[in-house]
Amino acid sequence: LAQAWLFMLAWRGIVATQPFLPWVAQALFLQALLPMKVCGPIHSEPSWKGANYMHFATNYVGWFTSVSVWCALCFPFLYNARPRGLRQTAMALGLVLVLRSVPTVMHASLPQYGVGLDLSAFAPLRLFEYVAGMLFAQLALELPTGARSWPHWGRLSDACLVLVCVAVCGSRNFVHLPEEGPPQAEFFLCAVWGLHMMSCSLSQDLKALGIIDSLLAHPFLVEAAKYSYGAYILQMPFRHTIPFGSIPPGVWWLAQLVFCWLSGVVVTKILDE
């Protein structure tokens, strides 16, 4: 993660934009600890409220790398402090899920997108999701043998994916979320994603994957997924380096996808493998 990120940062440095303070913060992976607005000239897209944010000014998808790095650094301490036993793990998991959802429930009283701290990219808040993933994995190991051999884990996994799609597509109409999206980037789906991952893992052990999981497990998609991180963090450098402006929108989107993915392959092969 770190090597590919620093490569991207060097690339973007060739066409650096102001404010310059985020460049130092992002080189040190501090943007997810300080996702706040900084002074500086207006971005080329002045209508975008996040233009001068610490975690958006250099590469607006780079906050993900920063969060991943800090969560990875916390992992040894979290792993050693994890609860043991089915009941203790379930109670700890319930508490973590509630804490993660509190900012969404209280979103009207918290800083809004474009003003103050951007909680959607705040590492301490995202740490709850990381811990929830650990506890779901722990819970899967501690389930009784009869529960682990339940034949419908694959169907449950597929149902979770369908529920996620329905919630994301319909949330703005039913929950009256702001135009920018869900507050703190959460649809109350942390528990659903965790249940999906746990049930998918258990169904894999039983060699009984659900229909959707079987499609997602296609060898082509599995191979392509290895380079998704490189493609993800390189999308902004491509957008600001290669003049796609005169190309029709559909062709531009496809060209960017292909270029980013091919670059992700190169970056992964050279820096990670």
C-alpha cells in the first residue's frame, strides 16, 4: 500500500496544485487523522465543497490508504486485546456496531460535508469498521459446529449483497440523506457487510457458495482484483495528466478505466511483487 501510494504522490507532484500543506501530510499518511479544511486558493472545481480539504487536495481517494495504514498499525494491539468466547465476542461486536452507527444517527448535530472535520475519512471512526471485521472473523471461528455446518450460509451471503444494493440505491429516498450522500459514509450497513463476509467464508468452507458469490469468485474477477488498489489510487493522476476532455463521456470513462487498470497491473508487479 505504502509503496504504490508514494509512487502516485510523486507522479501527482509533477502537476502539483495548491494548497501545498496536504502534500506533506499525505506523504506521512496523516490525512486520515486530519481530514479538515485548510486555507488556500479555490480548486479548479470551486463548486466542490471538499476542494481544499487536507485529504482531498492531492488525491481525493488517498484517504483510504491512510486509514488502511493506521488500522494495520493498530492491528497487533487490537488482536491481543480481542475478547475470547462466543458470548464475549458477540457482545463486543454489538457494541462496536452501535458505536459505528452513532455518527449517522446524530448526523444533523455533527459537522457536515464541506464544513469542519470530514468524519467519512476520519481514521478513528473507520477503525470501528476494522474492529468489526476482526470480531466477525472471530465469531465465525467460535460458532458451534452445528451452526458452522448450516447449509444456507451461501444464501444468506447473497441476501446480504442484495440488501446492500437496495439500501444504497434507495437510502436517499427513504432516509432523507443529504445530497452529498450518507453522513459519515455509512448506510447502517457495517453489520450487513460483516455478516456477508462471515457467511461467505463459512459457505466457502462448506463448498456451497451462493449464486452471487460464485459469480464474483470467477477466476477472471479474482485475478483482476489483485490490481484494483493500483487502479483505484491512480485514477486522479490519470484524470489530471491525460487530456480526455475532448472525448465523449462514455468513451472517456472506459478509457480511464482501462488506463488505470493497466497502470495498476504495472504498479503492483513492480512495487508489490
